[in-house]
Amino acid sequence: MAALSKKNVYKRVLRQIRPYRALVALTIILALVTVAGNLWAPIIFGDVIDLILEPGNVDFDGMVYKFILLGCVIAATCIAQWLMSIINNRITYEVVKDIRAEAFAHLQILPLNYIDSHSYGDIVSRNIADVDQFADGLLMGFTQLFTGVLTIIGTLALMLALNWIIALIVFFITPLSLFVARFIATRTYSMFIATSRIRGEQTAFVEEMIDNLKVVQAFSREDENQKQFDVINEDLTKASLKSIFYSSLTNPCTRFVNSIVYAAVALTGALTLIFPAVLPVAFSAGKLTTLLSYSNQYTKPFNEISGVVTELQNAVACAARIYELIDEPAQTPDAPDAKELENVRGDVAFEGVTFSYDPQKPLIRDLNISAKAGQRVAIVGPTGCGKTTLINLLMRFYDPQSGKITVDGLDTRSITRHSLRRNYGMVLQDTWLKSGTIRDNITIGAPDATDEEVIAAAKAAHAHNFIMQLENGYDTIIGEDGGNLSQGQKQLLCITRIMLCLPPMLILDEATSSIDTRTEMRIQNAFAKLMQGRTSFIVAHRLSTIKEADIILVMKDGNIIEQGSHDELIQKQGFYYTLYNSQFAK
């Protein structure tokens, strides 16, 4: 996918802000009040100076009035600025909340081939780190952009009213700082893009190492991983320093231009006071003080805006990465007339199915399978033959490139994914548990289940005993991915989920691979009862566990090379016979 241009990113950001236009209008009004107060204060202060007429001739009554007025103006300005900050924070974090929600919602519907082909760390980095960076830039933009622009317009207008010659000098010199800022900003955008990309790479590496720390330590790969991390870390440091160095040139360059402006105002104003005949403009020391204050106020926003422009380069670079994720094509949506799968019998068929993850590497070709309602279908074969791929196709995690898969005669592409998956109960070899209580993890598929139903399901899965040995039983809180539970205990909890839901069709992909032999025998008995009257697909490497299956499909290189019952396949003395005997050979 082509990278988004800055122009398109800005348009997308503006669309995100549109729902909060009322708050934006309010912050502009408050910015007007703030700027008006900041512009009025120097005028009052200049008037105070002009009330000092000469030594011994000071209008103290007038000065008291002016100072009271100055205090009121400053107080009103501070309150307006405080309220504006609150509203700006509200707008920024509402927009960020919307973007995060949109990105996460899109993740839910991305095709699995995107998830499988991108590192989890990079995806996490886009949703967390990049959004945070974007929030910082957006907040700075709201905080300083409106007031900066209004201050520039207001001070220029008042300077023109006070002394048009000085105003023109300021007007023609100050924009140089914007040209400097623009020149630097256009060259730092690509640097911030590179920094964001490397940051995502580093996040991905760290997450991968944490997830697999036991393996790393078991193979003594700590030093190699440290070297690899150091390389990525060094790249990130160089990219960050480079982008920050060039972007940080903006502020001193603009300050240099602004110092020239201040000096020009002071010199021109002094000459006007000393030689009134040369520059015939009504002028006073108080007005010069006001103009010097205005020159600072006029140039300060250019510094701030240049800083905002620099920060926005980083923010836009991060926003581009977020929008690239959001723009990734979603999985093929359900057909407009997709049906809800109800009252399932469980007749499942593959009709001429062809599928491959990579078009250059064919996997399944013209596959035909028929499973009648209530049948137990075992799928066996060597690693990489396509067993798990069949499960992915059954669940519509992927759709076949040609042919069709039917449930009760309905093409699964004409059925809503939600209703299809709701009618399957799936236990995988790779367990997944979320942070929460044991009960929360069991009731994922049946959130309204009673305590009695949960306990009955746990007993059927032979998980009740170990759960009761935990500190708080079913209310024990476990961490991410099961915390300190053993792999076998995690798998028992996943089996308990299925026992609780009792769906009409089952998928068991090495469902007992991490369980001891004695417990496995008990669970197999429980599964045998559970599978009665339910169409079941069983993937197993231990062939002793699928001897009672109605049909055994033997796969090799994406094709069904043998099928039949265990006894029939043994009598054929083919590939299954060889596989079976290899597991029991002395």
C-alpha cells in the first residue's frame, strides 16, 4: 500500500476533529479573549508610562485606575487561557480516543493473512506509541496555533495604528522565520517517518523476546539477542538524534530572525523620538514601550508555530502509520443477504476446494470431503500437510480460492461469520487466556452461565480439582496468557469453555497435547460423550486418540490420500498404516 501524503493525513485529521467543531469554535472564542487581553495589557502599560509627565509631575490617580484595569485584564486573560487549555485537552483526547477505537475495531476485521504477515509489536506500536506521539503534536497544535495566528493578526493591526513605519519593518522581516521553519520541516518529515518505523521494529523485537524468554534462556541466546537489540537500538538512536537535531534548528533560527526584528523596532522607535522631524509620526515613550512589547508578542507566535510545525511533522508521520493500518483492506464482508445459521444438523462438505496462503506455493487442490451430521472426522498426516488449514477454512478465517464449503447445504460464504463460528466449539493446541478470573475465562462463550453450570463443565473437563486448589478457586485472578498455570491446566480451561457452550459442531486441534496420559484418558471419555450427535473434526498426532473416529482423513501435501475407519486403513497397509505403526514401534 502506498504511503499517505501529508496533505491526505491533514485532511483525515480534520475529518476526525469535525464532530467536535462546537468545542473548536469555543476554543477559538477563548483564544480571541486571551489574545485581546494580551494585546490590551501593553497599551495600558504604555499609558501608565505616559502618565509620568516629568520629574515631580505624575498623574497618580490615573495610574491607580490604569493598574486596576490592568489587573482585571490580566485576570480575565488567565481565566480564558485556563478554560482554553481544558477544552483543547478535551478535543485532543476525544480525537485520539476515536482514532484508537477505529484502529482497534479495524483490527477485529482484518484478514488473518495481514496479522500473520506483520509483527505483533509493530501493530501494537501503531496503536499505542504512534497514537501517543500524534496526541502530543495535536495538543500542541490546538494550544498554540489558534492563539499564535490571532496574536500575529492582532499585533500587526495595532502596530499599524501606532506607527505604520515600524509595523511595515516588522511585517517584512518576520516572515523570514516562517520560511526557515518550512524549509527545515519539509526535510524532517521523512526522518520522523523512519524514526516511527524503527520504533515499531524495536517494540516488535522486545515483545517477541518477552513472549519467548524461556526458549531464549534454554538455548543461551541472551548475548545474541542483546547484540541484535543493540543494533536496532543504535539505529533508533541515530534516527531520533538526526530528526531531533534538524528539527531543533527551527527554534534558534527563528529566534535569530526575531531578535533582528526587535532590534529594528527599538532603533526605529528611538530615532523617531530623537528626530521627530525626520519621521513625522505622532509618537511617545509609552508607545515605544507598547511597540517593543508588541514586537515580542508578534514574533513569539512565529517561534511557537515553528515549534508546532516541527512537532506536527512527528505527529503527522505517526498519524500516517495509524491511518495506513486503518486503510488496510478488511476481510471480505458478509454478503448483504447473508443468512443466520440456525438449527444446525451438522452436515459439512468440501466441494472442489482449492486454497493456498501464497499463490506461488499451492497447498490444497480440488479437495472433496463429506461429513454427515454427528460423525467424528479425524484428520491426520505429517506436519505441514494442511490439517490446520482445513480448520482455518472451516471457521472462515480464510476463504477458498475456488470451490466451496457447505454446512447443511449452505455455502459458508452465504452465512454470517458470527453465526457460523457460534455453532462451532474449538479447542486449539495453542491456548489463549485473558487477564481476569478463572470464571471469566471459562464463560467467554457463555457469559450468562450460572455457577452451577460452570462447575459442572469444569468437572466434565477434569479441571475442577486443580481450580479448587488455587487460592480463590474460580475467583482466582490470572495474568496475561494464564500467568503461572501450567500448559496442561491452561488447556483444561479451554476445554471447559467448550463443555460449557455445548455447540452443535466441534473442532479439536491437538486439544489434549499438553495433558498427562491419565487425565487425557478421562477427557477422551468426556469428549466421547460430548461428541455424541455432534459433527466433530479432530486433528491429532497421537493416532491412538482417534481410533474410534467414524472417518479418518489422511492428508499429505494438501491432498486426501486415504480415508476410512481405523480398521479399514490398517487393513490397506498404506500411509496411515505406516504412520500408526511408527508410533508404536519398539
